Amino acid sequence: MSEPLNPEQLRSLTPLNVLSEQQWRELRSQLVPQPLLAGQLLFRQGDRARLTYYLLAGELQLRTVDGGQERLVAGSEASCHPLSPTLPRLHEARALTDVSLLALDSATLARLLTWRLVYHDLLLELGQSGEDVEWIEQLLENPLFAKVPPSNVRAMLARLQTIDLPAGSTVLREGEAGDCCFFLKSGRAEVIRGVDSAQQVLAELQVGACFGEEALLADRPRNATVTLLEAGTVLRLNRQDFFSLLKAPVVDEVSLGEAARLLAGGAQWLDVRLQDEYERAHALQSLNMPLQLLRLKTRLLDKSRTYLCYCDSGKRSASAVFLLSQLGFRVYALRDGLDALPPVLRDGLLCESGSGYLARSGGRTERSR
């Protein structure tokens, strides 16, 4: 298969050229040129497929229902725009020569464009009022903000408390109660679990990262310590504002019926409970990735796939969804967890010995029994 195209190769295509680097990364799996041989039909007049096509190489013929014809050549001004974008299609498109095409999911593209253009207006407004727009742009590159309405972002920015700290400062400590979350405005920070020789570095945080939210979502003590590696600035958001402004739009929840539809389309269950809990009973073909190990194990996940997180109460799966959303995954939580399911549905979902997968060290998964 061809390698995905990069933004530099697609800079002439409208309106793709307004997307951010993070949005290009979200589209990466779709940015692979598709071949079409001379004489083959791309789509018929009246076609309703929700795909956006661009001509990258070769020549196409566009024919209208009344017999009108247009010859489209790659590299021309007209080829920099989507092919017959109106649905149902107003043209029939057929390759005159061997061609190369880009086909993108129209719904995904529309969502990314809307997000980009709406936030452009917000950034312009904030810049005119004297805000630090450069940092806010970095913050908005965090994939979780693709789900947060601009009005929530504006309200959140007004409620953040700025704290300047020297290198080596501990922002939050493992075991403490969580009453807020933080954003890293400048500097670098390290996430560590354990004490003394048992310490384990889970992640290094960059500007724009959110941290401390897991204790809020799971209603448990902090499960890690975050320390600044260099002098920096953090922004504090209290518990109430976090839930009203961020958690509600970011953590997508689905019913068991909705989950079944997603599974039929290729999604996978992600069991974020402890391995002992998983081995007692789990969903068929599910991947066990305990919440406390999630930051370390995400390299085992496929960003082109949708994941459905579950746990007993729904709190651990909400934490998992929030974390994975920050990393750009398509992920949902089973609403209210396994405990909310009627016994007959819970027993139908879980099995004691059905096959599944365990996340292991060394970047691998193995079949469970």
C-alpha cells in the first residue's frame, strides 16, 4: 500500500489547506492515494456515498445528466477542489487515463473543518482582547478539545488560576485527594508512580497537556505524582468547572445496543479493570488494559479503530475515555458500567473463559484463556 500523503503534498487542496497539524494526524489513515484505471467509473450521477474525492494524478471526465461534459486534469485549478461535492452527485465521473485519487470520509472532514473555522473566530476574538493566543493554539491542538464547544473553552479560560512554579516543583502528589485538574502552560512535566526505587515514569507532559483529571473522574486519590522538569506555569481548573465544561462534552457514552452496532462496524471492547477482575469474566474478544497502565500501553492500540471501554461502575471507563481522547483515539464508555446492566444482559456480555487479549510488557498483546 502507498504511504500516506503529508500536508506539504496536499497544501494546494481546498479546504484541506486550513487544517491543523493535529487534524492532519487524525486524517492520516485516509490520506492514502487510491488508483483508478482508465475507463473505470468512479461514481454515477445521483450517487449518495458520503465521500469527498480529489484528483491527484491523471484525467477524469465529468458528465452531467443532460450530456454536458468536462475534462478534469490533475494539477489544474479545478482539481484543487472536491469532485462533484453535492449529494446526490450531479455528475458521472469516469477515468480517461489511469488516475490517482484521494477519498476522505465527508462527515469526518466536515467535523474537522467546522472545528477549525469556529476556533479561528475564537482565537481572533481572544487575540484582540490581549490573550496569549499562541499558548491557547497549543492547548486547542489537544484532541480532546475537538469535542469541546468554543463557548465552554471561553468559559474555562476565564476560570483558570495561573500558578508559576520553579523546576522540581511537585504539582500534585500520588495518594492525595483530587479537587482539581491542571493544564501545562509552559515548561515540561513528568508523571511518576511509586516511591524511591519502585518509581516508574509513566509520561512526559508537553505544553497544552491536561493532568490530574483521573482522580476527578474516578473519584479516587491521585494515582501518580506530577513534577516540573523545568520552570513553568500551570493553570488550575476546579472540580465543578471541570465536570461542567470538559467532562460532559468529552466523555462520550453509549448504551449496550449502541455498542453492539459499533462492534459490528469493527470496534473493540477495552476492559479497563484489573486483570483479576477481567479473568473472572469479560466480554468476548475484549482487550484488557487496566486503567493504571493505560498511559504505558496505548502504543498497543490502533488509532484507526474505535474502542468501547467498560468497567463495573463506569468511573474507570470514563477516566479511560478522557485520557484516550487526549491522545486522539475514537473511544466511548459503556454508560454507567456493567453494574447498570440487567442481569440477563450482563450475563450475555460477559463470559468466564471466552477468548480475549491481555496487554503485556514489551509492546505486545497475548490471547487470554
